[in-house]
Amino acid sequence: MLRGRTVTTVAKCQFDAEGGGATYVDQAVVVSGNLVTARTWHDNAPFMREFMKLLNKVAPPSATPATQPVAARTTRPAQAPA
């Protein structure tokens, strides 16, 4: 899974990543093909940003009711004449 990839991880796992065939870099987040890696939970924001970009490339959000704004999928009852 890691062979030929560039990854980041906590520094103490650098040798594990390299042992698995990866190239280790000390960055907050690394995208290598369809794999997104981050160093620690402190890097969750950049990790999630890149992860969501990757997901949107593979399966762009569609205009299903679940993804439409609430106002667009809410129907209001007709008002009775005054």
C-alpha cells in the first residue's frame, strides 16, 4: 500500500513508512494518488480539506435532496384566503 508513495506521519513512525516502501516527508498533510496522510490530530483541518477534495474528484456531490439547502427542499403549505 505504501510502496512508491510519498507520505507523512508522526516522526517516530518515519522508519516504518520508509520500511514499507514510502518516501517520508515532514509536512502537515500529503496527498499521494488516492492516499491522504497527516502527521497528528493537530493536522486534522488540512487533512480533511485534502480528503474532501479527493472525494469530490471521485464522486462529485449531486443535487439530491440531502445536499440541497433546507429552504430548497421545504415546501410551505398554501395560505388560506383572508
